[in-house]
Amino acid sequence: MTTEQSFNTMPPVEDLTEARRRLFETAIQLFGASGFHAVSVKDLMTAIGQQPGALYFHVASKQDLLMELVDLGTRFHRTQVRRALLESGSAAPDQLRGIVAAHVRAHLEYRDLARVTIRERRSLTEDQQARVADAHQETTQIFRDVVDRGIRNGDFQVPSPELAIRAIASMGVRACEWWTPEDPHPMAEVVDQYSTYALKIVARVS
Amino acid sequence: MTTEQSFNTMPPVEDLTEARRRLFETAIQLFGASGFHAVSVKDLMTAIGQQPGALYFHVASKQDLLMELVDLGTRFHRTQVRRALLESGSAAPDQLRGIVAAHVRAHLEYRDLARVTIRERRSLTEDQQARVADAHQETTQIFRDVVDRGIRNGDFQVPSPELAIRAIASMGVRACEWWTPEDPHPMAEVVDQYSTYALKIVARVS
DNA sequence: CAATGAAATGAATGATCACTCAGTTGAGTC
DNA sequence: GACTCAACTGAGTGATCATTCATTTCATTG
């Protein structure tokens, strides 16, 4: 097993032409750095080395492009958390450690995508938000299921599962805002520590 | 002692004319809801019931207005954390509980201001960011001092104080994004729970 | 080598952007 | 009742915004 780290801006996606993939990657970087509304179509296309109008060969609108990015980020996040649960054992603490690690890692490996997905969801139209809501809800439900099960069988003990999950998720969500590959704490350490914090938060008080 | 909750958009500020205060409050609400770049000068001044040009009687520019709001939020946050430390006893766990409670409460009582302060710091110019940096740094240092002291005297035990503080702060910072006064969990419960989580994170493993 | 079609150009569209400024309003002061 | 002054109006400025579209480029295919 290699300890190789990936610092791509976009997770692997099928059915994506090279030109589209390059557009998406650039958009993720610029939107992630400055925000959707702060980046103009001219800014975006100049960064790719093209004219503004070329955007509309690939997407219907700037708004539509954002939708695709947020959708991509939300689905990727769900995929990673889902997989982590599948690869965990049946013990609730192991499961929680697994999904929190996946959650944090997703936000650190693809920081710009995570920033866009988190920050710019409110910039989507109501219809667009509805289209993304399901995938996000499913990810939340996985956390809820794991914590609830841990509470039922006595592994965890916490006054409010909702608050605990919000707190746990917050650590990972915020991580993409401050962590960089140059940080003195390597990604693996952050992932490990934050997973431990999650377990401490829901730990049974004996 | 009353248990009265305040849901104003702006903390009390001296030396502020009524017209300016109204402008600031509206700006905090609109910028907090949609983001600085998504709100035009026309949007902002229409919400106050004035012409766009009237803005420039009160501030030099839209950018300058943002600077004042972020500065306000950053200083208020520091004030609250500072005060909480002063009002705590000498025991590190009590101090940590106090400053975390103040941190979370500041983000819940003034959600829009917190959102603007957190999200839009990157929208400031470099000079403006530098002007805000000191106040923010001082707040961080308070957390650092409390945790470090707790570690030295054996109350706390954690592999990395930096990571623990980031995690603890994240819970409060994110809270202004999801909590509302209509939430089933009242503010006091969130504040109390999150303070407890903070103590659990840095707790000595015996 | 002619035909095709995906990809991008370059110039234009009207709308909206932040911002300016000379003039108006109206409440308070001498 | 003339004067002051903070607050705001209303009509504009040029720049930039997202978007459109007829045309061009160029690698691939028949």
C-alpha cells in the first residue's frame, strides 16, 4: 500500500470530454479561491486561454456551471462516506471513525471543490438546490444511522445526536478553509485526530 | 438574572449615527444572507428605501463598508472571548468552557454578522485583511493560552493543541450556518453542549 | 481530398455594475 | 426668518456583466 497523496482539483469523473474537464477544473479553482460571484465569465475563460463566449459551448450558463460543480462535490462526498461505511466493521466506533475519516479526507484532498460545494450552495436557484438536496441528505443520514446505532447498543452516549453530528461534521467542513498541503500537520494526522475527536464527543461517560 | 435572548443583527456600538447604524444593520443582513458580491449597491440602498448614491455619504465605497463590518465582527468576537476568560475561574477546564461558550454564543446571537465576518474576510483587500488580522490573532491566542496551560498542569492531554483548537473553533463557526431561533435546540443547549464537546476533545485519557 | 463536426473566435448585445455630483430637503440654531 | 449642515435625491458616468451568434479553425473520417 502506497502512502501517495492526491492533490487534484477534481475527483475522477467519467463521461467528461477533455475540454469540459479542463473547464470544470479551472472553475473549481477560481470559484474555490474567490467565490462564484467574484469570478466573471471573462476571468474564468481567460484563465483557460479562451474567449468568454466559448463557455456557452460547454454549459448553458454560468449558473448552470455552478450547479454541475456543486452536484459533483455533493455526490463525491456521499460516495466517499458510503464507501467508508461499507469498508468498516460492524462496531459502531469503527464505523464512526471510518466515515469521519472519509469526510475529513474528502474536504482536504479536494479543498477547492469542497469550498465551492459548501459556500455556494446558497448561490444556486431553489430548483438547483432541490436537485442537490437528496445526495446531501443521504450523507447526513449515514452519520445519523451510525450514531443512533451506537447509542442504542451502548457504545455512545450523548444528549442530542443532532448536535453531536453537527459538531463532528463542522470540524471536517471547516478544515478545507485553513489546511494546506504545506501545513505542519500532514493530512493523515488531521484525519486521524479529527476521527478521534468525533469518538470522544459521542463517547459514553463511565 | 434574566434569561432574555437578544436577536439583534448588530451588537451595541458607540459613536454611530442613527442613519449609519441602519445602513450597517441592513448591510449585515443582506451580505449575511447572500454574500457581499451578490448584493449590489442598488439592492442595499433600496432595502433602506434610499437611492444608490446615498451610500457614499456614509462610507467611501462598498468595499470600505465591508471592511467596517468585518472589523466590527472581529472586534466583537474578541471582546466576548476576552470577557469570558476574565469572568472564569483559574481552573483551565472552567476557562475553556467559558471561552467556548462565549465563542458559540457570539456566532448564534449575531449569525449574520458572524457569516459576513467569516465568509467575506477573503473579499477584503490585502491591506484591509491586515487591519483585521490583529484582533483575530488575539482571539486565537486566548484559546491557545488556555489550552496550553491546561496541558502543562495536567488538566488536558492532546497530541496537537493547534488541531484541537481548530476543531473546537470549527463547531462554533459553523453553528451560524445551520442554527436558527426556530431550531428545536435552544441556543443555551447548543452553547452548553458544544462547550462540553470542547472539554471532551482535550480531556486527559486516564 | 472533400466533407464533417466539435471547438473556439471575435464582435456585438442590452443590462447592470460601482460610483459621482450638483442640487434639494428639512430639522435645528442664532 | 436667515443661516447651517447633515442627509438624501435624481440623473448621470464609463466600465463591466452574462450572453448571443455568425464565422472560422482544424483534426478526423469517408
